[in-house]
Amino acid sequence: MTLFILALLLIIVLFGVKSIRMQFITRPVFAFFKKVLPPLSDTEKEAMEAGDVWWEGELFRGKPNWDALHSYGKSALSEEEKSFIDNQVMTALTMIDDFDIVQNRKDLPPELWQYFKDEGFFALIIPKEYGGKAFSAYANSTIVSKLASRSVSAAVTVMVPNSLGPGELLTHYGTKEQREHWLPLLASGEAVPCFALTGPEAGSDAGAIPDEGIVCRKTIDGEEVLGLSLTWDKRYITLAPVATVLGLAFQMRDPDGLLGDNPDLGITCALIPTDHPGVEIGRRHNPLNMAFMNGTTQGKEVFIPLDWIIGGPQYAGRGWRMLVECLSAGRGISLPALATASGHLATKTTTAYSYVRHQFGLAIGQFEGVQEAMARIIANTYQLEAARRLTTTGIDLKVKPSVVTAIAKYHMTEMGRDVFNDAMDIQSGKGIQLGPKNYLGHGYMANPISITVEGANILTRSLMIFGQGATRCHPYVLAEMEAAAMDDDTAALARFDNLLLGHMGYACRNAFSTLFSALSGSRFNTAPVSGSTAQYYKHMTRISAALAFVTDLSMLIMGGDLKRKEMLSARLGDVLSELYLGSATLKLFEDNGRQQDDLPAVHYVMQTRLHKAANALQGALRNFPNRPVAWLMRLLVFPLGNHFNAPDDKLAIKVCQGMLKPGPARDRLTFLCPNFDGDEGGMAQVEQAFVALHACDGLSKKIKRAQKEGQLAKKLAPALLYQQALEADIISENEFEQLIDADKLRQVAIAVDDFERL
């Protein structure tokens, strides 16, 4: 007892007496912190400071405020947005023949181009005072998704002007004169924009742009003008072949000091008409045979006035921050919209096709092997829709959540790839034979495009999600880094001392919470709801605390080396991502009114999220380089082992059973694939057969019962079987006609296109 009291007194003195604490704890810890602090380049620092911390901050800190999640509100369309979707978007869908667009024209038809311009499809994000629509992020996403359900080429054509590009940059940063000149032209479609960021030597590392703009003077019409001599070489630029105005990112340099003492001003963005002397629009690319315009642009010593810098000369060198902030919004809308459309399309067509396609005397949707893949499609689609809504909610709240949008871009595009793979496996020949009846092929071919653009997925996962999340979302690390960078050592040490006490308390709380939650099975954690989903909130709180605890120890032990341990930091980023995706799923379930027929999909998604999060944590601990620390973390995080299991087979079967019939649950999960009068495409054909066969379900059961009783032959073609049933008075004449009509629709639905021999 005496030793215990002495130890307690020592701790109280060490931490309670400031002068002693500063001498023996704060000063050495501060010195150690500065030694292990990861070096940050200027572009990394700007990226770190750009954007906002939103819901991901709650998830990263170990104690999420679930009430805050539910307070964000429900995604909804305004009356104007709803009218645009019900009218202009639906009209555009009737004008789309994707097979003709991709295989024959290699471009959108002129009348569709003109319709997009005339009806404001390129003006969704432009303010109304300039002739734009000023639609919400959710509306923007919904419009792109609906178009993508019919044609990726059409969707990308609309998507790009409403994502990262001149319109968005001008709206946020343009001068009054720039906005008044360009935004009305962009809104009307008179000006077609593109934005040139990527080049042969700068892809995901956009900060390494080699293209230059040199500050210089040039005499024009007898007057000396201060401007830039630009030289660039860009590729992969969507809409470049048809663009009339070019947004350009380049390194701005002032070697002669014409603007000041800084010779390297940094990344800058400018807006240049494509008919300006020296601007070259190069040859066209062929992105996986898709028909949207994509190509190259070059220029050599092209002179432009300084006023063409977006935001004016005062924004010289501020382009990287502008790009990071706007890119984060675009990444949260455009590419996730394409991925979500993939899920809706795969769910709608695969559930229908699995019902109308028969093998071995059964609909293929009755086979468990098919149900295993179909359950993944359905669950991933629910997840995609949930993440789409939560992410656009954040953007519509006027935050710029850079970490959240990185999560959305990476995980949603990967899920889009997964749902297409599973849909192709199930629909097989229907999916691979290209033609007007094929609704999967072009989307399947185009999917890798989303994986590679706006930051390659591999680097987004391994560098961005955890790299930015660990610093931006942590309640103390960024402030501690700022203290370490202060020039006044005394002030820096005093500030660090204040932060250190809070940081230590934060770390101890998360360590205790992690262990207690693990030993108690999360039973004592709180949840904002009751019922069967309450357990998921509790488990996610446990995983959140574990992530915060492991992150703190990892940063303490590894310091700057953690940035270079990409596989390790990627796994920790996966934990944060799974928590975000799980949050989105639970919020969608609440926003939809806790629909009971959604529960099988919700259970499947949440069990998958927790399973993947726990496995990512386990993988991080298994590969942690300091083994004694890894054992300690393992003891606190998984003292009783990892018991977060993937969904079982019974749940997978239940998920499929609820979706292999028309109903509200299926409608909620496929509404981005609209039907319209006169639609003769392959998606409409398989849906018509699906509905017709379901209407005959009672008759089919009656016939099967008669077969079991020996009244009808067991192996007959449908038409002969129905004829025999009619002759045996098992069905009536009207029922016979109904069955025959449904079977004709079935045959049309399972048919594929064929062509003349070459």
C-alpha cells in the first residue's frame, strides 16, 4: 500500500506540477515528436489543410455521436429538381440508343448534344443568376445516375461540366468579370468546357505538374501587357475534342521577379478559349470504346494575360488548394453516381433475369450458387445507394469533406466493379453478346475508367484515406504539428504541453473503451435506436475506439515511417472506410422509415462491414513491425479473438428471396433505372417478362401440382405443356393465353442479338 501511495503521489507530482511536467515529460516528448514528425511537402500541406472534417471525424475519434449522424437530414429533391428529372431527364433517356452511340456513331447524336445544351444539363451547378440550375449535389448525382443506367457515354458527357472544371472553379473562385462573362456561356451550352490537369508525367501525383507558365511581358497592339507564356502537354482530358474553353493547371514561375520576390509561385489555374492562338486540341483517345469525348491538348509558349488566371492575379499559386477542394466535391458526386447506377442496373436486371431464365426445370434464381452472387449484388447496391445519399448530404450541407469523398470514390467504384462482375457471372451469355438487347456490356467495359480517374484507386486507398484522415480527423495531431512548426520555441512548448495532457487522456479513454467493449461484447455501448439494428451501432463504437487506439500507438511508434508503410496505413484506412459505409447504411434504413423488407439487406451489409473492418484491424496488427507493441494492441483489441463473421448462407438466401419478386423493396433499390412508355430496350424486355411471369405464378404452381400428380407430362416445352393443361381442363382458355403471352415475353427477354456474317 505504501509503494502504491508513493507511486500515485509521483504520478500526481509529475503531471500536476507544471514546471516538473514541462521538464520531465513535455520537453522530451516534444523533442521526440519533432524527430518522428513526418515531413510534409507544400502540396501535401495544402491538401491536408483543404476541405473540412465532417462525420469521418466522429468515426476516427473513438466515440461517434450517432445522434449527430441522424440530425444531418434526409436527402430529398426540390420540386424544381423533381420536375427536371421527371421531364427533361426522362425525355433524354428516350433519345439514347447506347449501342448506336458506342458501336456506330462513336459520339452522342447531334440532337442529344443540342438537347443537353438547350435544357441546361451542363448548367446543373451554375448559380441561377448566371442562367444555371443551382441544383443540389443529391439532384446532380441522381441525374447522372439515371443517365448512366442507360449510357455511360451520355452520363460522362453531362457529368464532367458539372464536376471539377471551369464552372465549379469560376463559381467558387472566379472574379466578378470572369463569372459574368463565362458562366452564362457555360450555362447555355454555347461554351463547352474541359479541364486539363493530367499529363504524361503527372497523373495521381498531380502536384508534380511539369507544365509551366512563365511571367513575362509582351507587346500587343502597341501596348505592353504583363502575362504568362504557357507551355503544356495534357492527356486523358474529357470533352477536350469538342471544348471551346480550356481550364488549365500549370506551375507558375516568375524568374525575373516581375510580380515579387518569389520565383516559384506554384500551381495555378487559368481559363483559355480553345481558339486562342497557340492552343492545340490534339488527337482523340478511345477510353475502352466508350463514346464520350476524351483527348489531348498542347500548347507551346502561348501568351495569355494575367487576368485569365481563375480568380485573377491574386490567385496565382493557389491553384492546388482550389483543385483539392473542388476535386473533393466532384469525387463525392460524379464517380459514386456512376457506381450507384451500376448497382441499380445490376440489381434490377439480375433479379428479373434470374427469375425468367430457367435451367434444369428451375428458375436459375433458385440455385444457391446463383443466390450467393445475387445477395452480394443486392447488398452492395443497398450500400452504394446509402453511401451516395450520405456523401451528397455532406456536400449539400456546404462542407467539403475531402476524406469522405476519397472513401466514396475508392470504395464505391470498387463496389461498382464487383456488382458488374457478379451480374455478368449470373447473366453470362446475355451479358457478353453485345447488341441493342445487352444492358450490361458497355457498363462492364467502362467500369475500369472510374477506377483510374480522379486519383487512381490504389493510391487513393494507400495514401489518401488514412494519410489525411489520421491528421485531419485526430483531435490533437494537426494542432501538435502546428506547434512543432512554430518559430518561438517557448510558445511552441507551452502550446504542446496543453495539447499533450488532452492527448494522453484521449488515448487512455480509447484504450479502456477498446478493451471493455471487447470483453463485454459491446453490450454497454449506447445506440440511438432500439431493435435489431442497435447492435450495429454498438459494435461500430467499439471498432471506432479500437481504430483511434491503434492509430495513436502506430503514429507514436512509427512516426514519419507510417506514411511509407502503405499497406499498413491502407488497412487502417479500410477500418475508417468500413465505419463510414456502415454509418451510411444505418442512416438510409432510418431515413427510409425502417422498412422491414429492407432488413435482410441491412443485416447483410452491416455484417459485411463489421467483418471487413475487424479483419482490416487484425491485418494491421499482424503486420505491425514492432512485435511487442503489436501483441499489446492485439491483447486490447481482440482479447477474446475476432468474432465478427461474414453473413451466413441463410441470410444470403433471405436477401434474394425478398428481391425475386416485384415489390416496394425492389423498387427502392432500382429506382435509378426508370421505365418509360415505348421502351423497347433489353432492360425493359427482361422487366416485362419478369412481371408477366410473376402474374402467372399461381397458374405455374397449379401446373406443377398436376405434373406431380401425373396428370401432365414432366418434360415438355412450355407451349406444349400449356396446351396439354388446357386440354385436361387444368387451366382455362384465358389462363392459357396468359401463360402463352408470358412465355413469349420470356423468350424475348432471354434472347441475345445476332448479326450478319462478316
